[in-house]
Amino acid sequence: MNESEARYGLLRVMRMAGISALLIASALLSAASAQNAKDAAKPVVKGPWLDKNLLPDKRADLVIQQMTLDEKITLVHGVEGPLAKQHWLGGAGYVPGIPRLGIPELQMTDGRSGVVIIGPRGVYATALPCALANAASWDLDGSYEYGAQLGKEVRELGFNVSLGGTSNIIREPRNGRNFECLGEDPLLIGKMLGRELKGTQDQQVIGNINRYAVNDQETGRFIGSAIIDRRAMQETDLLAFQIAIKESNVGTVMCAYNRVNSVFACENPYLLGDVLKKAWDYKGWVMTDWGAAHSAVPSALAGMDQEMPSGRYFGDKLKAAVEKGEVPVSRLDDMVHRILRTEFAFGIIDNPPEAHPVNPFTGADVAQRAAERGMVLLKNDNGQLPLEASTIKSIAVIGAHADVGVLSGSGSDQVNPAGGKTVPYDRGIVWHPSSPLRALKARTPNAQVSFDPGTDPAAAAKLAGASDIAIVFTWQHTSEGRDVANLSLPDNQDELVSQVAAANPHTIVVLETGGPVTMPWLDKVSAVLEAWYPGIRGGEAVTRILFGDVNPSGKLPVTFPKSEADLPHASVAGMLLDANSQPKEQKKPFDINYTEGLKVGYKWYESEGKEPLFPFGFGLSYTTFVYSELEAAAGKYLRVHFRVANSGGRAGAEVAQVYATLPSSAGEPFKRLVAWEKVSLAPSEAKTVILTIEPKFLSIFNAAKERWELPTGEYKIEVGGSSRSTPLSQTVTMSDSK
Ligand code: BGC
């Protein structure tokens, strides 16, 4: 197939996907003409740094030797305005290149649950399920596939930097950006995000870890100061970043808006210098979040390498500071070196991306698989699920615009899906065009499937009462820039569910939420499925799970509390409410005191003796699993092996989790996740799982000595299907190996 045939083929599939001919034509033309113009304008560059056999560090040094001060300054900040517009591909940020040296411009796009194109040239990108849904799969290979799809589209759309996922931990369940996070446990976050970023970067784009560090709420995000003791920060928030960076070798780290212990994250010498660059030996570059720089000299000296999206501080001000000797030339060279060595290492200089539209179908298949892996079955009384199509005569489908789409989260992770918006105006909320109603009708051709919008609970209950089963789709919209005031479903949905459940004993609730919500109606419904923000094939994925075409295997990456009263903090720090109890802007700087410290998520509930609604690691299957034969042996490493058997009648996958409680001398009287494996089993099949636990995951941070230490003594090892269901346990003694 030649290039024009390939383009024509793509045009046809995009048409079939309902994408307008005008958009396709303009996308193809603008991509092609931009590429041709660029190719024609490219100077022929020769230089020893273009030798692909040299190491990236060497190549970077060779370029730096040729650079003027102005050229160096060009690379360390973004550009906005007319110059950027000429070259803009529609992403979040642009940094000009240095054509005479063959250094390309940086085209950056947000890419967490899909490529976010905000500019006029953008057409379409795959809306994957949100990051929290990906984390709920606990599936490392799946996370790689998720990241690879992202990276592929980042590159196909002409970008070379993907502003990627975040390692920030869910400390505050009301945080509006929890849907972009990967849960409340540093090991789960670090491993899952690390594999995702590996998938992205294997597509020859530079990846990124967003918002370093302790950026755990949106209220006062530009002015709040996260106050947290060093040990707690190292063992929770920073550990998640450290693991993800180590696993992925990520090219860029974005410093966050907030202050950490009173110092802005982007000019924080401890975070950027002592920890990231020295202790973790990070080789990539630190870019700011958009507008998160506050100075030239302190930021440069602390370790910030690039200001985005403009050069307010790292343009003329940094140049003057270098000329005056306030910032050594060696520090500027280090910034440039980090940027260039990363560009060489990731292949964006040797093999730059060429913009062309993406194929909507392969992406949608990946999105569907990810959604199916990450949905969590929370309740299933009396085997209500899976549904059996042949015996159902009527289904009432209720609420959440389920006739047309599924919910997405807002802010810089808002993907433009194929087919455009389904609900023209809904408070800025985007419902992706994947209709659960249509998918359910297709799955049950002989049943009467009716829809009620759920705005009038009595009307919905009436339809439910006249149907065999009722499926209530519920939603909680969350967004960057604002937290939710509480964990209740909005818009009177608790009343809706209660009335429907009273009218029909076979009521199934599907949650489309960006994190935990409360469920005052839980005892009255027969089944609950957490679908998160499920992406462009969410409707199909929900249907396949409800009917057992897919056996659910997701587990909660975050605890669901019974009520806000059980959280470490009664309300979100600094949150002000308006007359309608809705959050309003907080303008006065304030502290966010993370007094719970180490006790994040399940560790909090366990040590406070509070029973959650659904614990961390929990999720049901249509089959059952039995654990046996634990053996834990301590040597240089701790090795654990045990058996998991499928004792039910269906094939399924179990996320087998290993927790450790450290010796009492460690001062941590609660367990922590130290390993897991997702095991796929046919009916009656059993497998032995063998896991080696990295010493780091059994260690504590000694803040006085600023180092990690492995406590000696008795460790309690527990194994099971959730943080509160660990049928196997054994004690092992770790002695001083020296
Ligand atoms: C967000 C980042 C994002 C950046 C660029 C900021 O507002 O906090 O997550 O990468 O914008 O869009």
C-alpha cells in the first residue's frame, strides 16, 4: 500500500466512525502541507553530534559546545503568542528548536487518558478510560498497552513530548483530579504508571510524570502549602514517584503548582535537587507545570530546567542572571544537557514524528480492553449478575445520559472523542459517544429495553417497576481546578437509586465516578459495578461485563469510605463554600496539614479501626478463588510463594495481593502492599505464585539520617484478595544481612 492508498483507507475508516468529511479533509491537508513546508524549510545540518553511534550524553555535549547563550536560553522555556501559533499543532506547549544545529522544536501535548488537542488542527484522539480505571486493573501488561496506545497517537499527531500521568497519591478522596491518579498506594501507583510510561516512550516520544509533588488537592492549588513530615512524604508520595521514574526512565518530570513545606515545588531544592536529581539519580529534565515558575535564580539553583508555557523567568531574566554570574553557566549547561540528552535518547532527533490523523478503530479496541480490565464489581447479591439475555423480557435503563454516552473528567485530561459531544450543553461536562443503551439493546435483541433520563425519580421508578430488571447509571463529574465538596452523588441521584430500588428488587447500579462516592442505598440494590470514566467504548464494556462476556477482574485502587466522617479530614483544606454549598475560589494562601502522615488510604482505616464501605484491593468476580500453601522465606530478599485456585465454574483472573506488617520497632502498626500478581485461571485450575519482594518495599525512611533502612525482626506476611481479606498469613524474621 502506498502513502496515498493508506491515507484513503484511513479516510474511509474515519468516515465510517462518523467523523465529518470536512474535518478529515482539513486534517489531512493541514498535516500534509505543514509537513511539506517543514521539509522544504529544513537546513541541511552536519555535525558530529548527529552520529547515532555516540551516546546521548556525548551527543548533547557536542551540541552544547556549538551553542550561543541565546540558543541555550531558547531551549529552557516555552513560547506563546504569534511565533508559537505559526508552528502550533494544537497541544499544550511549544518550545522552538535550533534549526542550524538540527535541534527540533518541542511539541507538547497532554496525554493521560488520550491525546488532548486543543488547537484548530486537531481532529480526534482515542479517549481511553481514565488513569484510575487503568490502575484498577492491576494489570501491568495492560498498563503497557494503555501507554503504548497513547504514545502511538501522540506521535501520529506530530507531537514529540507527552505530558503524561501523575504519581500523586490519593490522600484526599474529594480531590477533583483523582481520576487522573492511580490510587492510594505507592507501589501500585509506581509500578502501574511506570509500565504505562514505558509503553508510551517505546513509541519514540518523550514521556512525562505530572505534578511533582504532594499535589493532592485542587482547592488553592496555586497558593496552598502541603505540610508533611519528611518520613511520611518519602514513604508515600515520593516513593510512588521514585518507583514510576525508575521503572520507566521517564524523560521529563513536571514540578507542581503548590508549595511543599512552604517552598514552591518548582523552586524546592530538597525535592528537585536532593531527592530527584541526587538521591534518585534522575537524568531527564524538570519542566514546570503551566505557569508554576515563581523565580529565575532560586528556581535555577534549586534544579528547575525548563519553564512552561512561556519565558517569564527563564527568558531574559535567566539570561541576565547568567550574565551577572548569579546562575553559573554550568547550571544553564546542565539544563540544556538534560534536555538534549533526552531528545537524543528518545530518538526524536534521529527519527522525528510526522503528523497524520489516527486510526479510530484500533484505538477504540484498546480502550475497550482497558475499560473491561478496570471495572470493579462491588456487590452481586444472589448471583444477580451476570445477566442472561435469553430470560430477560424487559430492561429499564435509567440516568446519566446512558441513551447517548458515558462520562469523562474535565481539565487538561479532557479528550475530544470521535463523533463529538453527545450532550450539547451540560455544565461543560463531556459525555463520550458510547451509548450503554445502544449496547444493551444490541445484546438483548428480544427484550424491551427502555430509557428514562432519571431526572424525575418517581417516573424512573415507574418504568423500573414495570421491567424485569433496572440498570441505573449514576455519575459524579470531577475536574481539574476544583474539588468536590462531599462524596455524595450529585443531582439527587441517591434519591433516584432509592426509589428505583424500592420499585424493582433487581436493581443494578453502574457508577461512573472519578473516585470514591458514598452509597446510602447500598443495602437496597442487588448489584453495583464501578465503571469509572470508561472511555470511548465504555457503554460496550459495561454491557459485556453485565452479561458475563467478560468476567470482572478489577480491584479498588482506593478505599471507599462509609461517610466523610471517616476521612482523616472533615473537609478539604482551605475549601470555601457558597450559599449553595458549592466550592468557591479561595484566594488567601493556606496550609494543607497532612496530619495523617504515613496513614494514607487503607492504612488510615486499619489503624483507626474504621470499617470502610469497600476496602482497598477489593473486587468481586463471577467465579471464586481459594488461597493456600503460603511459604515466606527470608534471605537477602524476602520470597513468598502460595497457591491460588479457581474454585468456581468460570474462567477468571484474580489479583493476589501480598501485604507486610513491619517489626514493631519500625513504628508502623499497619500493613502495606509489598507485591501482587494478577493470575488468570480456568475453572478448577490452580497456579503457584512466586514473588520476590524488593527490600525497599519493606524499608522505612530514617529522616534524621536521610536514608532508607530495612528494619530487622519479625514481619507478618499476609496474602489474599483484598487488603481486608487475607486468608493466608505467616511470620518471618529478617535479620541484619551485613
Ligand atoms: C495541568 C497539567 C498540564 C498542563 C498543560 C496544567 O494546568 O496542571 O497537568 O499538563 O496544564 O496542559
